[in-house]
Amino acid sequence: MKHPVRSSLYLACLLASSLVSAQTTAPAAPAAPEPDYTLSYNVGVVSDYRYRGISQSRLDPAAQGGIDFVAKNGIYLGTWASTIQWIKDAGGADSVEWDLYGGYKGEITKDLTFDVGALRYEYANNKLGKIAGMADASTDEIYGALTYGLVTAKYSHSLSNLFGYASSKNSGYLELAAAFDVGNGVTLAPHIGHQTVGGSGNGKYSYTDYSFAATKDYRQRSGAQRHGQWHRCEQEFVHHPRRQVHGQGRLAVGAEVQLLRSCGTDHCDARLASSVLTTLSHSLRSTHETCHCHHQTLQAR
């Protein structure tokens, strides 16, 4: 599941104490207010869809896409999907992963933020539960994360069996990641994670993964679309909502190298893999504001 992109609505109010005409120079627009919500969508293709260090697409390309809604108060909801191969390889019958998630983000201090939520990995009609020694692949997790500056620590805990492992409820994934903006839209992102597979006899499936990714963003902001017209104020103060829509597109191209290390009772095994990603996203942001006018005529520019 990828999280976790956008178009925006911006508003401006003209304030004056005397009549203004069409020839009057428009005042400078104030700083854009914080959006009431952000609605974003993304589509992409990766050369190999890897999650927690393991290929989900049998080292083949995968098509992906998602939609995210983030409210001003920190509440968010989203869905994301990708083509996969691992369930068929395990004897099941599904080729799509569909994620549903929601949560709440907030600020503890200026540089310290938190994120808590729940996530459902849905593999419809996967049929792994009908295979001896396996369980239904669909998985429910809750998670919590703390971000300090550029570094994020996150823990995810399964409330169900984990991705088809039998009797694996209460498995956990602990990860530490960072994102370094080195300029010109380039981001470097090291990551380390450890997956613990719960349940008697499942310890041999636990492993640690390491990755390092480099991405390049190409952003394009679209022009604003204004809704509503300035009007003559009929009383001392008139409250009239104004809205503008801004779109922002993003093209991300990157590469990732991952090292997966798993240890059994008598030996450890390490595998190295790499993947290339291309993601196109667009976002919408909505902002509402109130304009005030004092016995004047306001005219849009």
C-alpha cells in the first residue's frame, strides 16, 4: 500500500474604504489560506511492485493507482490498488490488491507529528484459505507513526492473519525511514524494516528488509478557475464566499534498491533486488473564505 497528493481552491478578498472602478489597480492578493480539504489521485507503473522487501508482482511490472482525501482537521481516507502475482503463485486466484485506509494526523510540537490509522488489504476471492496450511490473504492492520524532522518511525500491527500465513494474528512490522530533499526535486529515501510473523512455528518467516530509493519530481501547477462574481454591497458588511480552484500535477520518476534478509534456525539468507517507478498524480484543494466590503462596489480582475 502506498501512501500515502493535489488540486486546490484559493480565495481572495478585496477590501477598500472608497469606491473602486474598473480602472482601479487591484490590490495584491493575500497569502493563500490553508485548504479545507485535499483530494488527490495518482496512477503509476513500477518495474517490480515490492512491499516490505518482497516482490508482489513476481519481479514483473505492475500498474497502480489511488485516491486520497485529507481534511483540514487531520482526518484522512484513501484507497489504492495494484496488480499482483503472488497469490496466484501461492495457488490462489486473485491478481489485484485493493487497499482501504483511514486515520488521523496531527502535530505534537513544531517538529514532531503523529499518524494513527487502520488499513485493510483486500484480495477478493483469493481462495488461499482453502489451501492446507494457509489462511485468507486479506489482512487488517492498525498503525501508528511518529515523524521528527526528516525521520519517521512506524509500527503496524495485524488484527487478522497476515497475508495468508496460518495462525499469524498479532504479527508486527516496525520500520524506520527518512526523506532527504537534495534539491531540484530529487529526494533520497533510506529505509529499514523488520517483519515479525506471529503464531507458533511462524518465527522462521520473520525477516528484515533494507532499501534505498531516489526519486525525481516534476511538478506543474494549473491556472486558477474562479467561481462567483464580485457584487455591490447592499449593507454595511456583506459576507460573500469566494472560491478558486488550483490544480497541481506531479510526475515522479525513481529507482529503488532493496536488500531482504531472513534468518531461519540455522542460517540467514539475503537477496538483492531493484525496481524503477513512474507515477503521475494530480490533486485538488478546496478553500472557503469570507469577503467583507463596506459600502462599495467590488469588481473582479
